[in-house]
Amino acid sequence: MSNSKPRTLLPILSGLAFLGMWYAIHFAMDEERRFLLPAPHHVPAAFGSHAAALFNAASNTVVGAVIGLARAVARKEKSLSLTVRP
């Protein structure tokens, strides 16, 4: 099982690198533009204080995705029914 260490370590290191880049970009931005990309430790607090707005936005996204999927499936079935001959 010599392969288990890299399989465990690589995702952890990738996550830490991602967070490090996020912090670096956040602090490299001008002070008045940092609201565009909040620091990672501010994100969980935003879920608590803006839960209703985030839920509404997420539900709109889910509805749009389901409608798009349904339309794509219906279109695909329609095109299949036109090309299949008994």
C-alpha cells in the first residue's frame, strides 16, 4: 500500500494550495474591491447571515437546471423518434 500516502496527501495539498491562492488574490486586491472576493474564512459566516437569499438563488439555479435538462431530454427523444423507423 505504498500508493495510499500520495492518494491522501495530494487532495490535502491541493486544497491548501487552493486556499493559499484564494487568500493571496484576496489580499492582492485593492481594499475597496475586496468585497468581490471575500476571504475564505468569511464565506461560512455569509451562509448564516444571508441564508434566505442564498436559498432563493440556489432554488432558482436548480429550477433552471431541471428545466434545461427536461428540454434537452425531450428534444433528444423527439429527434430519436424522427430517425427511428420500424
